[in-house]
Amino acid sequence: MFLKEYIFSLWKFILAAFLVFVFAALKGYFSGQSSPSEMKVVLEQLQEMFGPIVEMPPFSQFLVVFLNNSLTAFLVIVLGIIFGISPFLVLLSNGLVLGLVVYFAQAAADWPTVFVLTFPHGIIEIPVIILACAVGFKLGKVSFDRIFKKQGSIKAELNIALGFFLKVILPLLAIASAIEIFLTSQLL
């Protein structure tokens, strides 16, 4: 299957993944508004977890971010076979965190600062994660169809998905990681 055809075959799954992500981001933003103290604790825990990365040299940061995002995308695709549950959870958690970050960033600064913090980071990475989740959703549907309708090939779809991961998702995640580490830090 050619790249263009494969991406076209994903359009419903991309739309579904995008809507889940947007819903979760809005939920995160409004949760920050309605329960700021509880949500601030969540962000502090995340900062504590990822804090050591900030202390690393830039190239090490790049490697950690790239490997983390690559592993996440890979697992989202492969575990998507289990009826798309993993991609759904990744979209929910990432959307919620983004919504919280945007809420607290705009509360502490202004919208241009929020834009500088999120745009370079999210211009490629968020769409690529949404794309990986769409691939996982498609694998989940093929798995569902294979089990309950006795049609489709999980193995064939998984091979196509893994090829797409290697040829499209990994290179885009490398670019996204470079932008996040080398560009965003320069803008701050």
C-alpha cells in the first residue's frame, strides 16, 4: 500500500484521535480552572518526574525526548490491536496535560508566552502522536473485525503500520524532538 493511500485510509481514525485529544485538552484546561489546587499538584508531579531531563546536556535531552516519544508511538500502534484502548488512553492523558499546562501558563504569563511554549513543541509532535494513535485505532478496528466478523488480516495491517512507523512517524518524531529541545529553549 502506498503512503498516500495508507494515510487516506486513516482519515476517520485521525479525526477520531483528533477529537479525543481536543476534548481531553479542553477538559484539562477547564479542570485547571475549576480545581486549580488539585491540578497544580498533578503538574508538580509531572515536573518532578521530568525535572532531571532539564539538567542534561541538550543532545542528551534530545535523545531522551526522542526515545520516549518513539517508544510511546510504537506502543500505541502495537497495543492498539487491543481494540484501540492504548491510543485512547494516550490521547486522553496527553490532551489533559496539555490543557493543564496551557491553563497554568496563561494564568502565570500572557498568551504570547503560552504560544512560544507550546507552538514549536506541538507543531509536529502533537500531530504525529495523533497520527500514531490513529494507526493504533485502525489496528484495533482490524483486530475487532478479525475476531468478530472473521475478516481482515491483523498481521498484514500490523506490517503496514510498522512500516509506516519506521518511514514516517520516527523521522517526524526526530524533527519534533529537535525542535522541542533546540528551538523552544532558544525562544524562552
